[in-house]
Amino acid sequence: RRVVVLISGNGSNLQALIDAQSYGELGGEIVAVISNKADAYGLQRARDAGIDAVVLPHIEYDSREAFDGALIKVIERHEPDLIVLAGFMRILTPMFVHRFHGRLLNIHPSLLPDYQGLNTHARALADGCTEHGVSVHFVTEELDGGPVVMQAVLKLCEGDTEESIIDRIHAREHLIYPIAVRWFLEGRLQLGPKGPVLDGMPL
Ligand code: GRF
């Protein structure tokens, strides 16, 4: 089974997937990493792992549609079973999302449906939440609104700051993303007509 990973930055989640693959625990192979930013450190992580690293700068395209059209072409050249968004900081067009419906996973740093969008940690802390966390979800047209597949909770304590929680947030992302990807690649996880299904049971 073939996986394409889309990134824009550091790529620590990509690294977690690469590590899982190297332990034989991913259930498939990352065949390409695509970044919309040439200076994304994740590109180096891909090269170090011997994975095809592709830069597709969005600034070279006049519109979101033109960029997404080019992105679709690059992705399809690699014939993936699954496309994994791992810190890919671009809003995708409906055309893109439809093309890969049911084959597109994202990780978001909140307990969805709470705190869609950006600055999730700051907002959760400002609201005095006692629980925060991370979510893996299928991507649909609604930004960060697709059906949730897996979550990991982080208990917040008094005095916690963005700085004090960021490593614990990342640790949870790195723990659950490879599991969700593996479930998908092993055919255990699908997006059915009524939502995600795991081992034949609705989630
Ligand atoms: C993660 O926090 C993820 O939840 C969000 O973007 C960040 C990417 O981090 N979508 P990295 O590039 O994987 O280190």
C-alpha cells in the first residue's frame, strides 16, 4: 500500500510515520513527500529516509484551483492508496477533497469538533479548558470538520502555557497518527457513507 504525505514545515509527524515504517509498523510505504514550501525541514527528513521529496510552491500559481490541480497531478503520479496531511498549511479546494474522498487523513491539534482552525492551544488555554488534545480525521469540505477517527487527550493543569504543553501535544500526535494510518492501510478503517468504520463497526 502506497502513501503520499503532504507537509509545509518541520515534519515531526512525518518523522513518526517514517519511524513506524522503518519498524514495519505502518502497513505500507511512504512513496513521496510533497511540500508547498521549499524550506520545509520535513523535506530533509524525507530525503534522509530515501523518500522522494517534491517541492510544489503554491506562490507560483495564480489561484487555489491552479495549485490544487498541479498538486493532484503530482500526487496521482505516485498512485497512492492514502494521502496524509501532516502539517500541510493550505486550505484545499472542494475539487481536491472530492478527488481523494475517503483517502485523505489529517491531524489537528485539538479535540475536534472543538477549536477548528488555527491557534488551538492558545484558545483552549484562554478558555480555561481542563482537557485538550489531538484528533485524526478524514478530510471533507468543511475545514477541520471531517469525521474523527482517533483522539488523544491531554489534561491541562493550572499554570499550563503553550510552551509547557507543546511537547506533550506532539507526543500524542506522534503516537496516534501512525496507528490511524496503519488501520487504514490494513483495510480496517474506511470512510463509509455514514462515517468512519473500524473493523466493520461504525466509530
Ligand atoms: C501539528 O501540530 C499538526 O497537528 C498540525 O500541524 C502541526 C505539524 O507539525 N496540523 P509537524 O510539521 O508534523 O511537526
